[in-house]
Amino acid sequence: AVSRVNIKKVAELIHEKRDPIPYIRTITLTLLLIAAVPTALLMVAAPQMFEYLFGERWRVAGDLLVILMPALALQFVVSTLSLAFVAVGHLRLQAFWQVLSFSVTVLVFYLASLGSDLHRFFWAFSLKDIALYALYYALLVYALKHPKTASNGKTTCRS
């Protein structure tokens, strides 16, 4: 729901030739606050919660969730905002990131799977996601600062 409202608002701001960055900054901070509560709770309590709910052998799953939570929180924030690429006509930039993300994910999966340490594997994936979604957000800010528009002032969807 936030994504749909966001794309409409960004398109309106661009059409009115207003800077969408302050709006995106506000939405980003709001989403970070929304993500912060469950992230903090799970990072503190997941191992004990998994052990209590599912048994001692499930504590490891809670430990792994602790590793993944920062990346999942960042992914929640940035993915929610990503429809803005459409609003500013930067579909190729978004597609570039998707191809890069897939390629890096396959490479990290391959390299991390060569070892036998499960925790290292999850750390590699978490750090990969943090790096990729930080880049995705930077590309989004770039796209918002440089919208593609037609000569009539309307935003196009060509990249």
C-alpha cells in the first residue's frame, strides 16, 4: 500500500517540478522506524524465542535470524520505495540493479557454499544484501534527482 501511494506522490511532485527528495527522506525515516521495532526485538530475543517455542535444536535458527535482521529491515525499507523508479522513468537503472543483484547473489551463494560454516554463509548473505540494498537506495536517490521527462514536461517510462 505504501508503494502505491509513494509512486503516485513522487509522480505528482515530479510533474509539479518539485523536489521529491524531502518526501522520500520522510518516508524512508518512517519506514526505518516501523522496521526498527521488530528488528530490535528479534535481534534481542530470537534465539531464546525459537528455543522456547520449538525446542533447543531451533535456537540456531534464532541465531541465524539475528544475522539476517538488519538486511531484512533495509530490504523492507528500500523495496517499499523502489516503485519510484517507475515514476521517474528510470526502468533501465532499476533493471541494471536487478541483474547486478542476481549476479552478485549467485556469486556469493557459490563462494559461501564452498565452506561448511553455516554462520559464515548467513553473514555473507546478510552483508551482500546490505551492500546491494544500500546501492539500490543510492540509485533511487540518483533517479529522483535526475527524472527522465519528455519535452511536454510529463515523466516518461523510457530509460
